[in-house]
Amino acid sequence: MDKEDYFKRLKELETEYKKNLKQLNYDYALANNTIQIDDIIEGNGYIIQVKEVFPCIPYLSVKPECFYQGIQLKKDLKISKKPSIDARVYQSNAKIIKKAGEKWTIKKKY
């Protein structure tokens, strides 16, 4: 094995490693995801009805997690008239308000 073969093989191994690491992160994020499509969640200053789930590694995080995008809602859970184009909630900040399929009633404060 000469120098060129060594660096060629090293590059192949690095590429394979990055691919496998990306798949591992993707699998981990989805395996630990507790929020499903059509759940209503709160976090990052938004209330949204989840329409898309994306695995990612947040900037200051060590482990992968999901982030959610969807329809922005108001506090009474009606669709916002001016929805934000950047309404996303990260899994670490998400709080489930209503699971998909559950009946919902707003409790009045007395």
C-alpha cells in the first residue's frame, strides 16, 4: 500500500463513518420521539398542531432530537390569523397540550 492508496482508503472510511453516524442520529431521534402528527404542542413561544416531524441535532445539544412544524394556533387553539412562517418547536422544549384523537374541552376559570 502506498501513500495514495492510504489516503484514498482513509477518505472512503471517513465518508462511510459520516453516513453511518447520520443514520444513527436519525434512528435515535425518531425512536425517542413521543409526539405524533396532529398532536397540539406548546414550546418556543408557539402553540402548533404538528404537521411535520424532522430529526435533527440542535446547535447546543449533544444528542439528536426532533423538531416539529405545523399550523400555528392561538391560546384558545383556533388557527392564528397571522401564522408565523417559522413556527417550530424542538422536542426538548415541547409540552403536549392535546394528543391526536383526544376530545378537547376548554375549562373555564371560575
